[in-house]
Amino acid sequence: MTETPHPEYDKHADTLHRALTAITERGYWSAYPESPSPRVYGETAAADGKAAFEAYLNGDFPLDQPGTGDRVATEASPFGLELNVRYPHPGADELVAAASAALPAWRDAGPQARAGICLEILDRLHKHVFELANAVQFTSGQAFVMAFQAGGAHALDRALEAVAYAYAEMTRHPGTAGWEKAAGKGDPLRMTKTFHVVPRGVALVIGCNTFPTWNSYPGLFASLVTGNPVVVKPHPRAVLPLAITVKYAREVLAEAGFDPNLVLLAPEAPGEKLATTLALHPAVKIVDFTGSTEYGDWLETNARQATVYTEKAGLNTVVIDSTDDFAGLCRNLGFTLTLYSGQMCTTSQNILIPAGGIDTDQGHKSFDEVAAGIAAAVGKLTADPARGVELTGAIVNDGVLERLDEVTKVGAAVLESRTVEHPAFPGAVVRTPTIVKLAAADTATYGREWFGPISFVIATDSTAHSLELLRATVGESGALTAAVYSTDPAVLDAAEAAAIDVGVHLSCNLTGGVFVNQSAAFSDFHGSGANAAANAALTDGAYVANRFRIVQSRRPA
């Protein structure tokens, strides 16, 4: 059976084909410009997007879906802005029933139609990217440029990447095939076989507070394009970005003649535990989650009726052996630790340095000199509040503040955290990074994740000892990123071998404009699924292929 091309597929076919090429070439490509410049998006785009965002504040969010009678408002902006957006509050059974009813027609539309409509949703979101960026900024605490890039353009790229992988997997097999087998002197046996892409069922996306779109879009679009209706359960403190997403997705689906209940928003009341209720619902067959190790492990253990994809916590580690660009090393790591106040799942926490110091282009540097160089780079980036807050953003929740207080009791500070008053938002909660000195024996401290602007410089016996610690800590607790600095090819090879053994992505000798805590869609994998920090990778074939099944029918020709 040959699919009839859908108008939206024809409209976006070039973009899809370019994305399919990009995931095989793994070079640089982006479909959505990351610069918020008026030269790119037009003179009024920023003002229009901000106005659209502000129109949502202190009002009922415009979303027509089942169960809109009761409303909830749970967000508190890290920038101190009063949000008070009230969202529809449907029950779990209402959501699942509506999603289930929408599935058959979406399934029968076929991969081309679904891919075309998903790309049209992404195009619609891109047209409202400034609106989306403002929502990400004021719910996550990211500075605006980061919110625009990570929460807007890069999130859209990651979504398109997932659509491309899913389309490739869905179209790996033909829709129909003729089968013929010789049968002795009689007529051959002839069959016509049809292969149907069949979705698993209702999908659940559980959003996080820090990156509500970047972390949710891959799972959302991977499930949707493979035929599964999606219930989007935002973090209670970051509902608006995903509400906007659901709003425009429903608009596109309805315009294309499909049931808009293919995408539904599931905000929760305080203490409701709606994610748990939905995750255990018998009709929910796919769960995507980003957040704590504790809850991710619980989902993997208890949501037995579903395929569960998790990204959790880990011990991101840097091994410093030597460098031919000490200033670049310090600048690069300083930026890494400062960006979004370290509130990224990829930010380095444990920096392993030989107690005897390292060789550099500036001569031998003692352990304390290396630590001081990194601290000075952070200090320089955060010295001017007006410039510093555009990197640090604001602190996302009280848990980060509690850890900043706790860490003052565990070691000597190389760099102390400071409270900064935001020049534009007096109510913003801003803290600069802290760097704490530890010994290799202090595994009880650095052997757990300290999410936020907290990192440790750890004195080891040698680089070989540092690599042993990387293997041990990442092997036990997982990590999403690792980095190594060395002028010795043998050390780089040993670090790569260690990274392979514990399943963590490795960056070597980053001293310029590429940073260990950033990853590029269509080229870099995010998470590997090979250690405890995540059971899946964004994005590869394994991430999408289990969201559907091939069901065949056969008839005599």
C-alpha cells in the first residue's frame, strides 16, 4: 500500500529530508536560527512575543480540552514576576479516555501524514518562538538568550531530530510486499503482505522545571509521530511553556482534520501526584521523564505496563592532567560552571586534579593554582551583576538554595557563592557559583549529585587515580558528560577507554567556544542509556523504535 502524500508532508518534505541526512552525516545543521536578532526574526518579533506572553498572566489559559471546569495555578517565577496563570485541571481518566479515542484515525493516517503534521506543529511553534522563550525564561530562571536558544530553537531542533529518527524507523520496511514460493510442479504459493505501523498507546511526558521544552520535546514528538496520543504533564513550577506548546499543537491538529485530543495538557494541583496516577494507568504505554534519580528509578520499577524513558541525575566529571592553554581551560570551565548557575543536567560537578599539580603552557601549576584559575574565571564572569545575570539566570527552587547552604559545611571554599541583586528584576533569586576543595577520600560528599552552582576540585594521587575515580563514581551513579584535559595522547586514549566502559560522553581539551555542558542536535547524543544517569539517549533509533510495532496481514495473491 502506497501512502497518499499529505499536504503538510509535501509542505515540509525538504526539511524532513534534510534532517534525515543530518542524522546520518552528524555534522552541523540547524533548522531553526538560534539568534534572536531582529535581522533574523523581524523588527517586531521580540515585542510581539513578549506581549503574547504577558497576555497569559493573571488569567485563564486559553485551552479547550476535556475537563476544563476546574483550574489550577502553581507557578512561581525565579525572577519574582507574578505569573498567576490558571490552567484547566482535568482528571486522569478524562485525559486518557480522550487521548485513546483520538488514536485510531491518527494511526491510520500513516507515517507521512503524521510526520508532515508534526513538522507543521514545529513550524507553528517557531513562529511563536519569542512567546515560548519568555515563558521558559520566567518559569525556569534561565536568562532570556539562553531561554530563546535552549528553550526555543534548540528544543525545536531536538524535536525535529526525534521526528527524523522515528520516520526513518517507521519507513524502514515497505508498506506492502508480494511473496512467492515455488511449490514443486504446482503453481507457486503467492501472498500479498501488508505491514502496519501500530502505536503502543497513550504516551505520557513528565516535564521538568529547568528545561521544560528542551527535555520534553524529544519524547513528545517521538511518541506523536509514531502514532501515539500524548498527555503532557508539566512540572508545577513550569507549566506555561508546555501549555503554549499544547495550545499550538492542538490548533494544527484540528486544522488538519484530526482530533486535537491527540495532545493534552495535564496540570496538577499541589500534592496531587498526577504524574504517578497517569504513569500507572493501564492505558498509558509510554512514559518520558526528566528529573530526580529517585522518581526515575520508581517509574522504571513500577510503571510496568509502559515503556519508560528516563533522564536522571549523575556525577559529571572533569579530569585535568595537563594543558597547552591554561587560560583557555580556565575560561572554558569557568563558563561551564557559571551558565544557568550550574542548573543543567550536563554541568560538571567533580573536577579531578593531581595533588602535585599539572604541566601547562605557563609552567607547572600547583593544585591550588589550578583551582584558583578556574575560580578566577567564574569570578570574572559574575563580577558585574548586569552582565553576570545574563549568564547565571536565577535559582530555580529552594532545594538549590538549601544545597548551597549545606555545602559550606563540607570543605574549604576556593570560591564562595554570592547573592546578587538582579538589575532588571529586584525579586529575582540569584546566586553565583561556589567551588569547594575536597580530598579524594571525601567520596561521601562528591559521590552524590549537588544540583546547582556547586562544584568540587578534588585532589587525587595522579591522573591514573583520577581516571580510577571517574570509573568508580560514574560507574556507580552515572553521568551525562565527562571531560579530560591533557597534552598526552596516551592519557586521552585512557580517558576515552574509561568513558566507553562507563557509558559517558567525553569531551577532550575544550578551551574555545564549545562547552562540555552543551550538545548540538543532529550531531551530539545527549545521554547514552549506558549508565545510571539515563536509560535512553536523545536521540537514536532505540529512543523511537519501541514506540510502535509492526503488525502484518497477509492474503493469497
